[in-house]
Amino acid sequence: MPIKDPVVPSFGPKAGKIKTYLWSTDSKGNFIKVEMSTTKRSFATLGQNDRVALDTYLISTGKVPSDSLRKTLWNTIVDGAVAEYKGGKKSTPWNVLSVLQAQAPEQILDTRYINYDASSADATLNIVAKNIGFDTTQLTVEDRKAFAAAIADEAKASGKQTTRKTSTGGTETIVTPSTFDAKVFTENWLWAKTNLGDPSKLPTKAIASLSDVKKVLRNNGIDYLGQAEINKLAVDVAAGRTTPAAINSQFRADAIKNYPQLAQRLQDNPDLTVMDLAQPAVSAIAKWLEIDPTTIDLTNPYLDKYLRPDGVTGKQSTPSMADFITTLKNSPDAEKTSWAIDGARSAATGLARAMGFGV
């Protein structure tokens, strides 16, 4: 939701003082001139969304949000808007902040602070959600309140400060090293909120992993998982809890069970899938039946018959490649290929010539 500039009262400075103006917007979004000192004083009445916007920039630049830093930032962007006004540009303070945010890395640079309020928690949530592609419209007001409480409790429990007297009579503060990482904590919280039953609701980072997960499963003949289970694997990959290689290992036992003729080869090549081992047969099918190899998977009837000629019994070994190619050439689907049609045409021409026809 775009943040509108606060509606600032129109009262100005005392008579005789030079007025310094900037552009703001009214409740209808129309540009209005406001006086600089009045705008700076309006910091005290900024709403929650405004404070979140300020905190988002502070956190993105490695600073710990506090009222003093928020006020300093607000004064800075107001000064920037004044400079834009003097330059003839209609830029409000929030336009200036948008420019600053575009130059910031938009990630959490410093996770050592342990004090969170509603606006800094919201800002942290928004930054991390954007980085992993989580749609924040899925979060309710109650969700955000729960997150603010959770991150505040977790952060405070991690870093401890104690004060003790020194040998010289003074005091010193001892800070226990903190293991709290705001980015990791927030990512995990958001992953837990992911709607696993709806692929369209997955964070974009998980959607990017989804094709890799489906490929591993498809290339091992694993077809019994539901969509929510597949989505969960994609989320785990995106969250760094597993990898496509680990998923391949996870389902290796099922692949061996489903393709017993390949059992030893799968054991000897733990990084490969059933489809990897089937590539010579895939190439033969593509060549002799003139099929795009990218459309051939383990459900292809010719490939399935080659890999497990007696199903999952595993007593009959796979045929030699020469025998398999002969089978392909003699199959009904081969009759539609260009090489078969050309061969039939050549045979017909030869027969006509032998019978004395002038062809």
C-alpha cells in the first residue's frame, strides 16, 4: 500500500521570518505547499505505516531503528524535499525516501540488535518477505502482531547484557554474544506460514525450486506424492533445509524398487536418476520414432518396456540396444516416420522399374 504524505496543518512561522516550503499531498492526493518546520514537527504524528517505511530504510542500511534515528531520517528527507522544491521538482518527502530506498540493498545488514517494536518488526517482516517472494497480503493483522511478539521474545532471549564493577571502581557492560539472526528467524516464520496446498501461493523462491523438485521425482518415476507434499519439498529446498540431490537420495530406495533391473547401476551411481541411466534408450526412441527427446519421460511405453520388460518383477533383463532399435523400427509408430516413408517410396519405385514401368 503506497504511503501518503501526512496532511500537515497550514500554520506557518512568525511574521518576518523567511518561509521555506516543500511539496506534500492532501487527503485527496493533490499537491500542496507546506512549510518546512511544520512538516518536521509532524514527525510526532506519523502513523504506523509511515514509521514502518522509515524503519525499512534504516534496517536496510544496517542501522538499529530508534525514535532518534527515525526523527533524524525524517528531517533528512524533508530537507531533501525542500531542495527538490527549490529545484522546481514536485517531490514529497516520501518521494525522496523512495529514491533513498531504491539505492539501499533492501536486505537486513545488521541482525545484532535485540529490541523490536511494532514498526521495526513489520519492517523486518516486509524486507525478508520481499527477498523470498512471499505475498504479504496473505498475512492478517493478527499474524503481524504474533510475529512482532515472537521476534521480540526470541531476540531478547538470545543476547544478554550484564553490568559489573571494574577494578578501577567504574562499571562495564558485558554483552553475551548473540546467536539470534533476524533474517533466518523471519524466513523460517514465513516459510511456516506458506500455503502448501496452493502452488500459486508459494513464495517465488519456492516456485523456482518447484521445477527442480518435480524433475527429480519425475526422473525417478515417483508419481504417488500429492501436490502439497511436492510443494513442501520445494519450500524445504528454497529454505535451505534440503537440496534436489538430497531428495534424489531420499527416494532412491523407491526408484530401485520400481526399476529392479537398474538396481545395481543406481547403487553404483548415487547422484544419478533413473532417467539419467535411460538416456541411450531415450536417444534411440527420439531418433527412430522422430520424437522430441524433451517430451520423452519414464511413462513412455517404449521406454518403460525397455527399462522393465517384466514390470517390477525384475527377473527379465533389459534388451540389448540393437534389439531395442529393431523393436522400434518394426513398431507401428515407425510407419509414420520420414525414414520409413522414404524407404517405402524407394521400394515402390524399384518394384515399378523391375516390372518395366518407366519411373
